[in-house]
Amino acid sequence: MKNIVIIGGSKGIGNAILMQQLETNLVYNISRNAPDISHPNLKHFSLDVLQDILPDIENIDTLIYCPGSINLKPIGSLNIDDFRKDFEINVIGAVKTIQKYLPVLRKGINPSIVLFSTVAVKLGMPFHASIATAKAGIEGLVKSLGAELATVVRINAIAPTITETSLSAGILRNERMKENMIERHPMKGYLKPEEVAHMADFLISENAKSISGQIFEMDYGIVTFKM
């Protein structure tokens, strides 16, 4: 049984990961809102990762940082505060969390960290300047820490395409927009949170003990293929 810390496990991809891990692991969830579930293997801390002091946790084997943002605007409509906010949510929050828990994580069993990027870092999508910039920071962090911590802690990132969560509700707000999104992807689909949770489950497992410093694109072909 692992001790897993999830930042942002109350909804979206984070919640899918939390639900997947609860039956076999001890899960510590840190988010502003509590998940809509109670379970003997779940401990929740209600706080703002950026503003509040993170709780002390004695034993950690896995750290998963899920908070993200979808701030899609033309560059002329973005201001410096937009860039700053996206960078703080995506990068500074992850750095703060890693710095807090790394001393404990180092002592864990097959210790690992999972972060989240986006396909927009590699694809080049209009109106994604702020979020793509922030997530590029995540990818740089993964590469750098992968090397720095190579002998003690594994760290990888998942870069999903659009995923059906509350965060993307505005993009997938009706059937026509969902159909258009499906057609944009060469493999004719987009992600469900549970699919991403399965990838996270693999990356924190013994089966991935040789893997660190990698970015895994879950893209339904949109980055990889030109059809």
C-alpha cells in the first residue's frame, strides 16, 4: 500500500486518479474543496496551495500535482497578470509542493512525481500563449529534476489533449463542439479523465521504474499525425 499525495484531487483528472487509487493505497488530497466521497483510505486537507502552508505528512511514496488552467485568449487580450496567474498555478504551485515534500519523498518506496503539461506546448495552437508558456515551464522542470534526482526520485509528466472535465466545459459545451473536437483528432476522439488516470497509475508503478524525465503525450494523434 502506497502513500500518495494528490494536489487537486477534488475534480477532473485529479479526481479520476484519486478514485482509481483509493481502494489499494492511502491517499492524501490537498485542494480547496473536498472530493465528493468519504473513504477510510482518504485524508483531505482543505487549503489553497499557492497561499497556505502545506501540511506535514510523515510518509510519501508518490506526489501528483494536478492543478491547471485553460486561459484561451488572443495575445492582445492577455495581460501580464494572466501570464503570471497561469505560471503560478501550473509551475510555482508544483515547485512549492515538490520543495515541501521532497525530503519525505526521498525516503519512500519507488518514489515518484507526476506533473501535467499539455499538447499545446508542442503543437502550436492559437490563443494558447499563456498556458503553453506555463506548461513549457513544467516540461523544463521535469527534465531538470529528472536529472537532478535520477538516483532517488523519478519524475515524469503527462501532456493530454483536451479532456472532458469541468475545466474544459466551455470548449465542449454542446454536441456540435464535441463532434468538431473529435474530427480535429486523427484518431477521432478526445480524452476522458479515466484514461489519463490509467497513465498516471502506470507511471507511479514498479512497471515504470526505468522511466524518468519524460513527457508522455496523450494526444489522439493530434500532435503525432498529419492526416
